Amino acid sequence: MIRAGLAGIGLAFAAGPLGCFVVWRRMAYFGETISHAAILGVALSLMLQVSIFAGALVVALLIAWMVNLLSERGYAIDTLLGVLAHSSLAVGLVVVSFLSGIRIDLMAYLFGDILAVSRLDLFIIWGGALLVLILVVWRWSPLLMVTLNEDFSYASGFNPKREKLLITLLLGLIVAVAIKVVGVLLIVAMLIIPAAAARTLARTPETMAILAGIIGAVSAVVGLRAAFVLDTPAGPSIVCVAATFFLVLNIVGSFKSFQS
Amino acid sequence: MSLIEVKNLSVIYGSRIALSKVDLKIEPGEIVTVVGPNGSGKTSLLRAIIGATSPAEGVVKLKPDIKIGYVPQRLNFNSSLPMTVKRFMQLTHKGGDKSTIMALEEVGVSSIMTQQMSQLSGGQFQRVLLARALINTPEILLLDEATQGLDQPGSAAFYRLVEDARQNTGCAVLMISHDLHVVMSASDRVICLNGHVCCAGTPEVVASAPEYKQLFGMVTERTLALYQHRHDHDHDHDHDINKSHADQ
């Protein structure tokens, strides 16, 4: 239980700030694509009997890099993402069905299995989350600038292509890290919902990023507790708490702006 | 030496030639304006200068370690991104609050420090962009259609600020614009662009050049009316499209 809590908190601290960029840059579907592709990675690593994390990481990074490349070339990105997201999910599920020898609980990868987090998992989650957090903090200003305007970023001496690639690869990394915690279908929720909830309280990008991390972490702890008490699935319970934050903060926010 | 030297520059997107064999030099302290109809390659020229697009042919030389103040056409401030004016000003400047206030005072908007960027009026927004570009005391200001969305008095006031900035800091200015009259009166030199340099010189010279009249004839006659550009004009001096393709 403590390990599960720590895993959730670790993921949330990295997903919050990174999720802000997903919200600002309207990359939600982009994130979905990478996370759905991760199930293909899971299937492949089950087949090849290598670590799930490694398989998911490789496939997620590969798809992230590919989508980034294609978007640079100006492909109609929305359709392309749709094709990639669902075909890789479908292929992944089909591959898994061929693996007759092993009994596989697919639900664990689709919705996470945070209560089964091992010591090693926890190490991987915190390592990956720290790496994401360090890179986001280090490249914070250039990342913000490319979000505002690419030419603006060029004129300030940064290469926007590099920063865009960084965001994509970080998304790949966070997806691989988060599979154990919330599963591939709910990862994007941990990126977007805390960030969107934090938006109502923040006046600068930095406060929004920090608040998103905190809201995500509180959601993880409260969600786990709720799952334990109510005997509900852990990953979805965490997302439900985050969604409640979003709802309440937005209602309060619109009341405030209505009054003033 | 020149701040910016563009030699024989061609920019090609796929099969479309945006710029063909353009030469341009910007000296310290001068205000140069690039005018031209939509699709004439104005933005491509500016993008080539800041390194956002690579030339198919020719070179762009910048003075080593040049400090550029860039005022973009627009920024993607959607409501999902919270940003106070103060925070935005300090995005590329680490000088603290005092210099931020001073820079905003210069352009007459020091009272909006704590407001959200997404809630500013068009005029305030452009002024903040100008202040941000000026805060690092650039050697050259690059303005990309910086008064789009402003009415005529608004644009005129904005260009006065640009002139003031040049006066106070001695920076050069390169701007591209639609607002022919307002802009030209404030410029030392005007370059009329339509894929290539049609004509160039002082505002008076350009305004009376036949190439300019051909491009903007309708506009000069009816300044305040909404105007359309005529794209079906011809030039006597030819630029060989196929040739610049083959040169690649």
C-alpha cells in the first residue's frame, strides 16, 4: 500500500508539469497515440520474454519519434494519429492472444496494477519520473517559447524542432513509466486532468505546473485510499479523484468570475 | 559592418518559389520596411533571417553575436496557458522587476504588469511584445506584421513607438507590413517585394516607382477602403523560375 502510494506520487510529480505542455500545445491525442502504442510494446515484450517496461519504453519512444517526424513533414496529423493509435492497440491485443502459454491479465496493462508494484517497479517509476522532471525543468524556458511561437523560439536562439522532439520523447518515457500505475488507457488522464484542474488556480505557467503535480499526487493518495475502502479498481479511482478536482475547481472558478 | 546581409537568397517550399534571388543589407540604426502583397515572400524573408527556414540558394549573414529583438505576428496564447505580462516579459530577460517596469513604461503600458496576456487588448498586446523585444537592448528589431489587427491610429501610435525606440537606443529596425502609408513615412528605406525585389529606395522613390504603383496602385488611391491586391501584374525584368530551380 505504501509502495503503491509512492508510485502514484512519483508519477504525478512528473506527469503534472509535462501534462501542462500537453494541455498548452493541445497534444492530448498525441499522448493517446503513444500510450496506445505502448500496449504493442507490452505484447512484444511478453512474446520475447523481456521486461515489460523496456518493451513499452522502446515502442513508445519509437512511435513518439515517428509521429514527431511525420508532423514535421506536414502530414494531416489528426488522421495519422488515429490510425497509429488504434492499429497499434489492435495489433498489440492480437499479438497477446497468440501467447497461449502464459495466462495474461490484460486488464493489468490497460488499467494498471498499482497495488502489485514491486520494489524494482518503484525504482523504475521514480527514476523515470525524476528524469522527466529534471529535463522539463532544465529546458523550461525554451519549451515555453516553442509553445508560444516557433519563430519566436528561433529568434531567441533555440531550435524549436529539438524542443518539440524532447516533449515527444518525454511523453514516451512517462507512458512507459505509468503503465504499472494507471495503465495505457488512463495515462493521458494523469497528464491532462491535473493540469486542467490547476489551470483554474494558476496565474503563471510555473504555478500551473507545480499545482498540477500536487493535484496529481493528492489524487493518487486519495484515490488509492478510496479504492481500498470501497474495493474499487485503483487506477480508475485515482483518475476519478483527479476528475473531481477538475470539476470542483472549475465550478468554484466560474462562480468567482461570475461574482466579479 | 552590416548587421544583416542577405545575398542572392531564394526560398522554395516544395514546388512553390517564395523568394527568388533577393539581396538586402541592413546597416546599424536604419529603419527598413519590406512591403508587398500577400504571398510575396515577406514572411519567408524574415524567417530566413532568423534561421527558421533554410535557403535553397544564397546566404544570410548576420553580424556575429548580434542581439535581435523579434516581434512576432502573433503568439499562441490560448486560455489554457496562464501568463502574466510580467512573467512573459521575463521569459528571456533575467534583469528583474525594475527593468521590466521601465521597458513597459517606454511603450506606455506599465499599469498592466499583473494582467493575463490572454486578456490584453490588441494594442496592449503588441506593445508588450515590443517592450519584450526591446528589454534586452537589441541591435536590430525585427517586426513581422506587428500591427495586424490594429486600426490605423493604433498602428500609427505603434510605429511612433518603434521610431522612439530607434531614437533612444540607436537600434536598426527591419519590419514587414501591410500598412503602406503609415509604415513608409516612418522608414529610411523601403523594399517592395513580390517574390523578388521589385524596387527599393527611400519612401519617396519607391512610392513613385512604376513597379510599386503596379502592385499597390489601387491602394494608394483609396487608402481607407478595404483593398485587394492585384496578383496578375507583370514585370519587365524577368526572373527565371526554372533556372533557380535548376540551381539547387
